[in-house]
Amino acid sequence: MRRPLTVLLLACAALLGVAAPAQAHNVLIASDPKDGARLATGPQKITLTFDQPVRQGFAQISVTGPDGTRWEEGKTTVDGRKVGVAVRPLGPAGRYVAGYRILSSDGHPVAGKVTFTLTAPGPGTASSQGAPRDPASPPDAPATPGLSAQAAEAAQNGGAGMAVLWIAGALVLLGGATVVALRRTGDGGAPR
Amino acid sequence: MTATLERTSASGTAGRLVVGGLVSGALLAVLAATALTAQEAVPGIAVPGPLVEYGLPALRVLLDLAAVAVVGLSLLPRMLGFDDPGRTEPVMRRARPAAVTLAWAWALLALVVIVFQTAQLNPGSIPTPAMIAEYVDSVGAGQGMLFSAACALAYAGIGLLAVRFGEKVPAELRIVIAFFGLLPIPVTGHAVDSVWHDPIMISMELHVMGAAAWTGGLLVIVLLVSGDRELLARTLPRFSRLATLALALVSLSGLVNGLVTMALTPGVELPGALAGTHYGLLVVAKAASVALLIPFAAHIRFRLLPRIAARRGTAVVAWAAAEIAVMGLAYGAAVALTTASMS
């Protein structure tokens, strides 16, 4: 059993190189406005801060008002650990929910919400798209990240090119091993 | 001749029971855990439909089980030994094609999982090839699955050679490829962004390999070897040493992983989070299933093994079937754990 064990350990060591991009679920550590905050005037922007950088694309924040009305404006932006979206001037006083769904750095989507209360009515009115949405309708298109951000992220996790390279390498390795095994078969006498 | 027939039919029924217990235990556990840990709906955010929400973990657990079976079938020649081909060859002749079939199932499941993961990220739309390509291109979890699928396919190729050429194709090669395909899967789960990242990853890989060797080894012994008392008497002691090592490895690395990951996550306080978060509850559930495994394993090891060594009949299949069903539950909880939320 010693030989396979050695090979296994070597395989493990080799794999640690691949294992590097693995990280954890992102956790929301701060938000502006804070969860449960009571505000006299509506915020112009919702900013959520996570413990680790959030992946470009896929991030989505919505702001839902007291009657299911929608108040976010424009697309959700991702800047490192901060995810934000602009908010139109809020309307009626009451409870607002900022819901989010982001792609965690380990590749799993993470969703959650931050609630705040508007104590005095603001000047805004609900937008035309503010009617309670049909849950089956597709979400807003996620923000398109800048080219440089995309490139940085591709460099960070190697991109599919690296994956193809790894697979090709593994196949070459396996093919070589198979050839060696077969040659040994040939030396060891005819199989049948 | 009559004895052979009896043996085959008996192990056939028992086999169906064992496989059924493992698969249904795992599916039951993962679906229950997914239902329990479902994130509450967030207003204004679209979530994937139930097909994706429940289908993805179900496929993931089936993939794990296929990989476990492949690992077990790869370990089988080492456990059987090579000195009595007259007795072991019939068993291996059943094991090799099964390994190839399961490796294909593993590879196909991994590819389907990639499609489901893409759908999970893009709720409300059916994944197109372009979306899948973008997903694999940008997300490490997709690349890990692809790598796993490639290893499974390579295994299928080597397995075919083994079907043709028998044990001339080294068993070690098959073991290594099977484990290699297993390794990228946990990389797509939880880990922590800190100096502890690498030790946790190593511990996680050991955990996965230990669990696969333990479950897979027991599975193939029950399915393929238990009908032959003489062979069982030779094989089980070898597996028993491996299982003891695996038990220690799995429980230790599992505890370390679960607790350290929680301790290092901001805003998570131990020990309260063990009962208060989905992640903590699943860690407790997995620890409980390992605790449940110990009496089964100990019974087989200390009560049944001496009788098996004396070539006497035992109820080892029933005990092992129960142990495997509990392992299935643990696998189900494990898949749910990879996506469970910390808060």
C-alpha cells in the first residue's frame, strides 16, 4: 500500500495549485444604511460591504417599498468588497427592504436583505415598473462589469484557458501512463 | 453449482437493499436538508425555481455516490490481493465493467451539474451554451466540475483497458485517477480566506478522500465479496485497517473543518452558531452520523470479524447495510453543507 499512498500524496500536492481559487461564502459585514436603521430622509444609494471581494456580474440589489413598490435606479455596481445601487427619492414613510443576491467568491450565490424604515415621507413616487412584480418574470440584467475588471478577475482564477490546459495536461499524463502500462503488459507476456 | 446460484441470488437481493439504502438515504437527507436550510425569500430578487433548487443538490449527491462507488471499485483489487487470481478474478470480472459504467455516470452527472449551476446563477432563464461557457469561464466551481468530469472520463478509458487486459492495468493508476477526480469537488465548497486557507483545504481533501475510501470500500465488499466466505475472511481484515484509519481521519478533519471555518467567518460566534445557523446544524448532523457509525463499525470489527475470520456465517451484510445507509445520510448532509449559509 505504500506506493499508491506516495502517489496520492503527490497528487494532493499537485492539486493544491489548482485549489488556490477556492474561497468562502461572502458574508455581509456592513451596510449603508444599516440594517434596522430609522431614517428621516431617504438614502441616495444603498451600499453593502462584504468580508471578501464580490465577483463581477450576477450581483443584484433591489429596493422594495411599503406596498411592494420598487425604488432602485439603474444597475447594481460591484467595486471590490462593496456592492451598490442608486436609489430614487423615496416616497411614503414605512419599511423598505433592500434585497441582494451576489455571487460569492467560492461560486455559490448568496442572498439576503437589509431593512430600514423611512420615518418621514419623501418627495418621490413609485416608478412605472414599481408594481409588485410577477415572481416568474426574469430579473433585471446584471450590471456589465468594466473590461479591466473582467480581465482582473479572469487573471485571478485562471480563466477557462487554464482549465482546458489542466485537462489537456491530465489527459496527456493519463495517456502516457496508459502506454507505459500497456508496454508492461507486452513485456509480461501475452494477455491471453 | 446450486451453491453458486444461491449465492448470486442472495447477494442480489441484499445488494439491491444496500444500494437502495445508500441512494435513498443520501437523497432523503439532501432534500430534507435543502428544504430546511432554504434561504428565506428576499423581496425583489428572483430565485431559481424548485427544479434547480432541489435538482442541483440531488444531482450533486448522486455524483458523489457514483464517485464513491468508483473509488471503492478501484480499491477492490488492492483489498482482494493478487495471490489467488482463481478466486478473485470472478469478482473482478464483475467489478471492472461496473467501474467503467459508474465512471461514465460520474462524468455525465458532473456535466449536468454544471448546467444546473449555471441555471442557479441565472434564475428565470434556461441556460444557453453561451451562458454555460461564461459560467465555466468565470467561476471556479464550474472549472472544478469540468476537471472532475475529465478525470471520470479518463477513468472510464483506463477502466476499459482494465476490462480488456485485467489486472495488467495497474490498480494504483485507477485509484489515483479516481481520487484525482474527487479532489476538485470540495474545492467548490466552503473555505476561508485567511492564512488558514491552505491547511483547511488539505484537511478538506483528506476528509473527502477518507470518506470515499471508507464508504466505497465497504460498499463493494458488501456487494461483491460478502457472498464468498473464504474471500471475505481474507478481504475484510485488510479493509478493517483502512476503515479504522478513515474513521479517525474523517471525524478529525470534519470537526476541524467545520469548527475552524465557522470560527474564522466574521460575525459567527461559537458555540452558539452550532445551533443557530444552518451551517452549524449540518455540522452537528454530520458529527451525529459519524457517532452513529461508530457502534456499527465497532460491532463488525470486534464481534463479527473474528467469526468471519473463522469462516463462519454472520449477519455482516445486514450490519454493513445499516452502516452504509447512515453513510448515505452523511453524504446528503455534506452536499447541503457546501451551500448552507453561515448566518
